[in-house]
Amino acid sequence: LWERPETAAFVAKLSALSHAGTRLILETPAGFEPPVPAGWTLLRRIGKKGKDQPCASVFVPAA
């Protein structure tokens, strides 16, 4: 997911502008476990656990 040119460029730009308060929020179906982008840490997942229910993954810059 993060290796695709369009998403890799987005994460690189966001990483360059990030600070301790930056959050990257990715909404996906609950059954999908997105990989953690390089330089980021998964803070928490918010949402329902049922199939095809919305879920948000909240990432923060790695320390």
C-alpha cells in the first residue's frame, strides 16, 4: 500500500512536515489491517469489528 508511487510521495511529504502533534488517519474496512508506513507508529484503531464496517487507523510520527 505505502510503496505505490502516489501514496509513497504523500507519506514522504507528510513526514517532512510532521511534528509531535501530527496524526495520519486512514479509514478502511474493519477486516483490513493496513501496514504501518515507514517512520510512523500505529497509535490506535477506532471502529467496529464486523465485516465491512468502517474503521480508522490513527498513526503518529515515530519517536
